[in-house]
Amino acid sequence: MGKYLLGMHRVTTPGELKALVRRAWKRGTRGLLLSGGFTRDGILPIRPFLPVVRELKREYGLVVSVHPGLVDRYGAEELRRAGVDIADFELVLSEEVIRRVKGLAGKGPHDYIESLEALHRYGPPYLAPHIPLGLEWGRIASEYEALGVVRDVDPYVTVVLVYRPTPGTPMSNVPPPDVSNVTEFFREARRRLRGELSLGCMRPHSLKAVLDPLLVEQSLIDRIAVPYSNLRQKLGVYEACCSVPREYLDLFLKRPFERGIKGD
């Protein structure tokens, strides 16, 4: 319902995007995340912005990350030609979540699998699948199936999110998954996936004090976005999104992102 977009900068034209990035660059920003709103078909309407993205990439050498939503081969190729570095793709395989929570009538798990495969074969050089836990009314079920799909594309990093009850939405009173269930999922992900595991920024604040230290202490994650405060002195800190490839991380050591662009 767009609640989390309110914390991001809004641009409605390619010219506005160009002006925003130029201002942000002068203040130290070295990366850009482009995300929704999305159409009722689950697509990010990014096509009119891609010529400017290509121009900004050439001019500034920005690390560009996109949440593309559902894409076909042509859409994936367009992102790559525009110089997008990272495709952050949320993989959902539950019919219930796709149709009732996301509101994508007429879409199903096959649309998400085909989009992931298109991005893997034809899209940006880095693909970071995101697996959200608990969107099916707090339950973790089809997310285990998603691990098998992710394993087939063998990504450099997989980002795991945890459903966060949000005021003003239909699921505001639905509790998030239990910490023990989330931890068990990470254990299985560690066993089945070869790339890094990242705990993304979207997770309930109420779980952080227990979940964050537990995952760090048990070596179940390699990255963590916006960690619980008591952990920060123990970790190497980069001011970047949790899916930025290691090859680029030095750009973000002690460099601030402009508010809202990073999505964290």
C-alpha cells in the first residue's frame, strides 16, 4: 500500500531523477536504488527513465540497483543495456500471497520464476533474489520452495526479509513469524545455498534484539542491514544497501547515502 515509499525520494520524470542524483552526488552519494510503486501487473514502470539511468551511469559511475518487479526477457535486457548493476528481485511462490496480499490477480508463481530466470540469463550482471518470510499471514511455508528456485541461479547473495506488521494495512494485526522459525529458515538456507546470506532491512523492530545477535553468533548470515544497536561496534560497517556486491563495497566505506535512495 505504498507505506514504505513515503521514506524515499519521489521522481515522476527522467529530468527530476537527473536533478536528484546530481544533488545527491555532491553530498557524497555513490549509489542509487530505483523502486516502485508498481503497476497492477507487478511491473516497475521504469522504461522512460532508462536513457537517463544510462547517462548518469556514464557520467558518475554510480552503482545502480533496481527493484524491477516482474519482467520478461526484453525488460531484463533493457536493464542491462542501461548499465544497471544489480537486480533486486523479490521471489514469491505462494498463490495466496501473490493474489491476496500483493493484489496481483491473474499472476502466479510461474510469473515470478520466469522473471527470475529472465533476469539471470539476460539481465544486469548481479542478481540478488529477495525471499520475504511470513507474508502468508505470518506463516513460513512456500519460502522453502523458493530456496530451491534460488539455488538454480546460484546468486552471489540472497537477501531474506521478514514480514513486518504495518499500521494502516489489512495485515496490521497479524503477528510476524517466530524468531525460532526464522532462524530455522536461515539454517536451511545456509545448507542449500552457496552464496552469501543477507538479513535485509525489512523486518520487525520488535525482533531485532533477539534475532540479529542470534543470526550473527551462529554464523547464519554474512550481511545485515540496519543491525540492532548493540551489534554495530562488532561489525564492519558500510553505508550501502545489503545487496551491493563486494567488488563495490569500498565505495561505501564511511560514505553516506542520501536519505531514501538506499531503501534501508
